[in-house]
Amino acid sequence: MNRRMAALGLVAALTITSCGDQQATVQPARYEASLTVLEGGGHGPQLCMVVAESLPPQCGGPDVVGWDWSKVKHESLRGVKWGEYRVVGTWDGARLTLTEPPGEPVRRQEGPDGHDRFASPCPEPAGGWRPVEPAKTTERTMNEAIERARTAEEFAGAWIDRLGPEPGPEQEETLDARKYVVNLRFTGELQGREAWIREVWGGALCVTGARHGEAELQRIQREAEAAVGDGLVSASTDEISNQVKVSTWLAGDDLRRTFDQKYGAGVVVFDSVLKRVG
């Protein structure tokens, strides 16, 4: 081998070694949240979404690793320390390890989207919403109609929609049944449902169908709670949207896909407290 070939071989070897040394390391994902951090009652610093309004306050959640109360403004009473902060760190499934100092909490403003979620899904009748039997349009008969609907195995939801603007803060609110639409949802065949409710209720009425009944949604909710386990923050059924809504510290995509495949897209809605940075 001549001197030139030996030199080329050495350069190639150095290049391979250099590439191996410079392989990029995968950085762990970082997450952020603005919430209360509290220490007391026998536990160290923890993240809190729901805080008991006692004095001192009480709450609990995942541990925060790397917290230093001497570096942040906070309140303290009878051995309890707390405050509200924006925290950023890595998540191991049970704890948040800080990667930067805590900061001022970020107040996310959710502006109105122009949609009233309580609005009746039925089209407004010709002549507008109005009682068909004024004698049966009272607060008592409204409650009777909703209770009757809940006795059906196919019951899926109930809510009332106020007609007209809400009263001002200086006005005393009185429930006038003539100013409300009773909205009821059922699974299965709807024929005969309106007549069944009209036996007790004479005011504005909207009866619509739903994919999942109340009992089924409650069963799905329990299943979702069990699947989330210790990461659960809250869970509930939403009768208006006909969904199960689950709040977790961090919901993985696998969990979402599992429930979407089993029950259909969007039946179970997972919301994570921790949001990925960037």
C-alpha cells in the first residue's frame, strides 16, 4: 500500500469515528402547566388542580422534583407552603422534574366562539318557541318531564335552554317555565317520545336522538377512569355533547386510539393538564 492510500484510509477511519461520536442524543420531552404547588400535610411539593379552600389550603397530586421554596414567592401557614406558578419539566408518568425555574402562571384566555352550548339542537318552530299548553308550563311540570325522561332505559341526556337574554346582575332571577326549552335525548326509536313527554309538559320541547345512552356513557366513564389509573384528575359524562370527558395529567396517544377504536372517534375526550412545550 502506498503512502497516499494509507492516508486516505486513515481519513476514512477518522470520519467514521467522528460521525459515531457526534450522534445526536434524544432529548426528553418537556411539559408545562400553570397551577398550584403545595407542600404540607405530610407530603412534599406537589402539583394541584383542585384546591380545598380551607386555611391553610389542602390538595395533592404528583410530586415535583427539584423544588426550592427559597427561590419562589409563596404563602405559608401552620407548616403548609403554597403558591401558583408556571412549571416546566420532564414527566416520568408519576413525577414532574423541573428543567427550569418556576415562573408566573399563564392565564389562558378562552374567548367566546359564538356558540352557545346550551342552545337547543332543534330548529325553531314556525312562530317561535312557545308553550302549546300553558296550564302545563310550570316549574313543577318541567321537572316532571325531565324526571319522566330519565326513567327510560334509552335516556341519553336532558338540559334546558333559556329563551332570550340572561337577566342582568341587578335583576332578580325567577324561573319562568314559559321562557325555557326542555331538551331531551334518547337512543333508539324516537317515535312516540314527544307525545309521552307531552302528557306532563306543555312548554317548548326538543326531542333528539343520541348514539349512547346515559347508562352506557357512565359505564364507559368507569372504564376510562380505570385505564388512566393514578393519572386521573377528573372524569364526567356530558349529556349535551353525548361524550365522556376525562382530564388527566398526561394522556398518551395510545389511550386515545384505544377508546376511539372501541367506541368511535370523539366519544371519550381526553384532556391533559400538562402541555408539551413548543
